[in-house]
Amino acid sequence: MLAAQYYCEHFSKIQEIISKLDPETSIAIGKAQNIMQNETLKNNLIFISVNFSFIAHTITKLETKNTSLNDSMQIVESSIEKLKLVSGPMGDVVKKKIHAVTEKNPGYIDFKTINDIMSGRHTSKNLELWPSDIMRFKYAPITSVDVERSFSRFKNILRPNRRHLTFENLKKIVIIQCNKSF
């Protein structure tokens, strides 16, 4: 998205630079010059920039540590509403995809239900969780970023030269690693 926005904002300068290159030196330069003359490219860049440029910022916000479930769900719902505003034939495709992704994702539906319960909204969906379990979801991450970060952190713990650690020592190292940011 950021690349499309960049190319959209600097289209005329990029087009000018590419047009000055000698197409005889490379087949790729000739192809690039033909593509840059195509009106469809410019229109597509504008469409992408206008309708989808917010997505990169949204992803960054969702990757933020210690975000409450309610805040994360608001970010996602706001993004869904923005995507539903995309018009034209591509807008129809986007709306169908959003519906397919959100309705067929049981984890998303459960997070939405848990968030509704914690926000005091009544829901008809029954979760097979105890109230004490539901309240622990207050800061549940809805992305896998924290999990991926922990894998990166923990891969250094079980290096080949540390395969003989006792469980107690391993547990202490993991606790130190988990609390490292505090």
C-alpha cells in the first residue's frame, strides 16, 4: 500500500526518469516505458492509494504491544467499515472477501463475542469458557505478532549448545526472557 501511494504521489517524476532511459540498452526499460504510458496504471495507483492507504497504518497499530482487546477490535471494525466503502466492481470483490474472512473465522467471531461481553453488550453466542477465562482476554492480542516475537526470542534459548539444560534452569531462562522488556 505504501509503495502504491509513493508511486502515485511521484508518478510524473518516475515517468519522466523512465522516459529518459534508452530502451535499446534493455528489454526491461522498453517494457517499463510502455507500462508508464498506460493510463490504466495511473488510475490503478490512484484507486489503491485512495481506498487502501490506511491499511499499513492499521497493521502497525495492531502490532502494538499491550493493546486491549476492545481497542484492537475497534481498529479492525473501523478498517472493515472503510473497506466496505470501496465502490465499483473492485469494491464488490472487497466486500465479498471481507464477509468471507470475518464470517468463516471462528477465532474472530469468538474475539468479537468476548469483546461484546466485556463491553457490557448482550450476545446470543454461547462460549464454552468460564467467566474467569473470559476476563483474562482483556489484553489478548488478536494478531500473531507477539507469538512470532516470542519464537524469535526463544530460538536463542534452545541453541544446540544448550540442549542439556535442566527443566528448572530452562524455566528460569524463559521467565527472564518473558520479563526482559519490563
